[in-house]
Amino acid sequence: MKTGDPIMRPVAEWLYCCYGRQVATAVIAGLLFALSSCATQPVPSAYHPPGLFLGMFQGFTMLFSLIGELFTHNRVYAFPNSGGWYDLGYVIGAAAFFGSSGASASQG
């Protein structure tokens, strides 16, 4: 088991040696999840933040926004947004764009 982090490498090797791969993976994933749960975002200060439908549109155009971001200073993901509703719309839009190409490719 190779990890890139020099702090986590001894812990990962000890867990892998004593308890096996599944337990080592579960413990490391739990530690990373616990550390990332402490992350916070700034409080949005918009009067009408983007919601579900703008999230769907921006998720659908994610590839084009990513290409445009390489040349401009526009962000791919809207902030401030309305939280869970925007995230749901973003995922639905991205799934509609990227999932639709796979369905047509599998038909013979």
C-alpha cells in the first residue's frame, strides 16, 4: 500500500500489516472524512442566490465553462449559491450532459 503523504504512510503500513487492507482503507477514509468535515465556507451575502434551475444549467454547460475558465477568470461553480438545491441541480445537469453521450454510444 503506497500513500503519498509522509505523515499517513507509517499509519497506513501499520494498519495494513496488522489488520488487513479493508480495515486500513476504512480507517484512513474515516480519518480523511473527519478532517474534511471541519472545513467551512464563507457565508453567502446574496439576496437571491442561484438555485436549482441555474444549477442545472451550469451543470449542463460544465464542460464549456471549464474550457472558458482556462482563458478567463470566470468560475465554473456559482458562489454564493442556495446550497443543497443548487448542488442537486448541478449534479442533475452534469449527469444529463455526460450521461446522455454514453447512452447513445452503447447503441449499435
